[in-house]
Amino acid sequence: MANHMLGLGSQFPTFSKTAVVSLEQGKEFSTITSEDHKKDGKWLVMFWWPKDFTFVCPTEIAEFNRRAGDFADRDASLIGASTDSEFVHAAWRRDHDDLRGLKFPMLADTSKSLAEELGILTEGEKVAYRVTYIADQDGVIRWVSANDLSVGRNVDEVLRVLDALQTDELCPCNWKAGDATL
């Protein structure tokens, strides 16, 4: 039986994982934990993709990267993640033009323990679905969006929801930053 996906109101699982943070020799890897964003008083936006060196994934990662400043402006720690190793992440970044200048860490959940706790692994091959989480400064999950493997996500929508959550008010359908709240 499959794990159930962790949902709204749940505490984002505790983790400490290696991530690729740079392509500079000797500075490629860093440890990232579930507490990092909390101690900085930031929101957490973590998006998962199934596999490095595939085709839909780099389009999403490149778009998140283009918008990295928008997440930073909203006091959000942006983290990309898959179950590939940090060495595969680093190789992919070196290999792919759109990934060389990433402004956010690529988390390596090599043991698949975090993806398993989140309940986002596919049956069989056990790769992560395209799931995006927004957790608040206390680590409480406030939004989850899950796409099947073949469908890329909408980064504007992630930012729209982050804006709405941060207003701490009621936001109507199709609300965008600057619109009236209810």
C-alpha cells in the first residue's frame, strides 16, 4: 500500500540532506536541514522532480531559477529536490546550460527517506512525483500541489499562492498580489 501524501496542516518532516549549492571546486556541496528556514524566519518552498537528466524537469528548474529573486523577495527559501545523489545533481548542472547558474540548492534525497515521509514516491520505480510544498516559518505545510510525471508545473501559481498565504487574509478566486482581499 502506498504512503499517503503529507497534506495541509502537517508538520514538514525533519531532514538533514546534502545539496549541490555551487559548481565551484570544493564548494559544491552543503548540508541543508528542515530548521534552516525557520531560524531565518523564512517560508519554505520545496519542489520535487522525478529524475535528473530528463526533459520536463530542466524547464521547470530553469523557470524556478529565473524567478528565484521573486521567492527571495518574499522571504522564502527555495529548494529543489529529487532522489538522485548529489553527484548526479552536480553532473547534471555541469552538463546543462540552463542549470549551471542555479541560485537555489538541489537537495539529494538519495536514501529516499524524505520523499517517503512526504508520501510522494511512485509505485515501482520509487521516484518522486512533481510535488511542490509551501511551509510557513514554523514548518507547517500550508500548500501542496502534485502533478503527474508528464506535466510541468506553473511557477506563477506557486508565487501567487505564496503571496496569498502571506497576506494572512481571505483571498478570492484568481486573486493576485495587489488585488483586494475579502
